[in-house]
Amino acid sequence: MGVLINPHVSIGENTKIGNNCSIVGQGPYKNAPIIGNHVYIGPGAVIQGPVVIDDNVIIAPNCVVTKSVPQYAIVAGVPAKIIGDVRKLDYDIFKNESWNDNIHPYLENQEIH
């Protein structure tokens, strides 16, 4: 999966980490990132430094987090900026839909070039 996690990182319960993520420290600081509960870290995201990611946070794919993130924030970009609030979403990113093993239908009414 290509995930790099510093051994001193603290990760809370029900946290999902995408592939190719890096959660590392930053010199000269000796503290590592602290990740709260119910955090979604998208594929390719980087969390660097002595930062605190509070509970119920979504970190977008390919995001670079170098500052702490407050509870219920959605962050994206390089460097990461708050772009939304988890409580305003109309879906639950942690909802388990593994029961749905269907295949999406074929594209219809699409022109082939």
C-alpha cells in the first residue's frame, strides 16, 4: 500500500488511511503527529510535523498537512486549508457499503470518438 508512518505517531480509533500516505515528523521537532478518532486520510496525503488532527476530520487526497486541524474540519490543498465542515455533509464517509457488490451499469448514450 506504500504507507509510511513514523513509529511515534498516535492514531485514534476508526481512522482510515489511504494508500501512498505519509505520516511523519519534521526536524528539528521531536514530537510526531497525533491523529484523533474517526479521521479519514485520503490517498497520497502527507501529514508532516508535530501537528494534532482532532476527531471527525476528513483530509482530502494528495493534501499536505503542516498545521493542526480542528474537529469536524475538511481540509484540502497544498498546503492544507479548511474547505468545509463534516457536519454539513449529506453522507457518512465511514458508512460500510461493502455489502454492495454490484457493478455499475454501462455508459449509455455516450458517443464514441
